[in-house]
Amino acid sequence: MSDFVTATQCVAEIVDQTDPEAVLASVCDYGHDFGIDYVFIGRLNPVMGDDAPSHFFKTNFPETALSNYWRQDHVRIDPVRHRLAGSTKPFRYSECFRGLTPQQTAYLRDAQKFGVNDGFVVPIHARGYAPGSVIYTAKDALTLNRSDEVCLEIVARVAFRQIEKTFETQREAPLPSLTDRESDILQLVAQGKTNWEIGTIVNLSEYSVRDYLKSLSERLDTSNRTHTVSRAVQMGLITL
């Protein structure tokens, strides 16, 4: 079966999905045949302003990798993100790794510990929006020909829009709000602080911090502290 036939089948499957997790699963299954291990679909660093869209993302990256990414503030130094801002055409990871700062070099070594050694990035730009992307990454070197890249781009663009539509629909409903203290606590969780450390900083007992996090988890329908931070970021409730 040709690459374009399987890409078309994947696209047909995606457009029938209304659940972002199902869209992500379809893209991950499709990418697996190309040696792709992890997929990121979304938009980070929202444009600021009253009318700016919230950012969103879906990914199958391990929770430990996501937690480390936020805690180390890697979003600000990630060379892939820097390249993404000025690129309209897909690019390979290798194109991002020239002239890196010491911080960026350390970041790449850190990423490799989580199995990110190669990747293919599809930038998605729209006027008035922060750059979006679909990022395919792999533990081993990717061997993609031009046909492979075109098919991955087609699937990426359809999947991005399908997930974006879901988040747009969700944003039409009233979003939960956070108090300043709740926002501060989540920011500190994202930095990797323990409940005791957070309590010391915000002048609460560690048990009160635990109760705050339990309440936030129930309101945001999350399963653990990292998931709570990720959900708050997705919903635009905090910016890291």
C-alpha cells in the first residue's frame, strides 16, 4: 500500500474523531511505521492580549519528560521552538542544532535522556496566533524520504486543526478561574517544588498545600500534580 493511501486513511480516521486523545492516538499509530516514538500537537506561548487564543497541546511524551521541560523552563531555550517561530516549511531536528548556546546544548543532552534524539517538525502558522506545530520525535535516527515527509505533513495539519477545533469549543464554555494563591502554587509545582517547599514560600502548611492541590485536581479533572499543571497550561489558566 502506498504512503499516500495510508496517509489518506489516517486523515479519514482523524476527521471522524471528536476526542483529542483519539486524534493523538491515530497520529501516533501512523507515525509508528516511520520509527516515530513521540508526537506533540499544539501551540505554546500564547500571544498576550484580551482577544488572544489560549494555547493548547496534546502529546504522548512521558509525564516525567513534560515535568522536566516545565520545571527547567526549557520552553524558553528549546532550539526547535526558536526555529519554529521563523519557519513556514517542515524541518528536521538536525537543522536546529547549529550555533547553540551552552544552555541549549545542555537541554539537548537532557532531552536525549528521555529518548529524544531525532525529529521532524511541521510548523503551523495563522495570522494573529502564536506558532503551532506538530513535532514527531524518535529515539533513533529517522530515515524519511520526501514522500514520507509530505505524508507526515498532511496528517499533521489535519490533526492539528481537528484538535484545535476541540479546544476552541471548550473555550466557548466558562473556564474555571484560579485565585492568585492557586496560580502561585501551580507555578511552584511546575518548578518541581515539594509541598513543604511550596508551603514555606507561600506561608502555608504542607498539608494546606496538599489540600489546595487536591481541590485543583478535582476541579480540573486530573490524576496527579503534573497532570494538573499540564491541564492548567492547556486551558490558559497559567503561563509557564
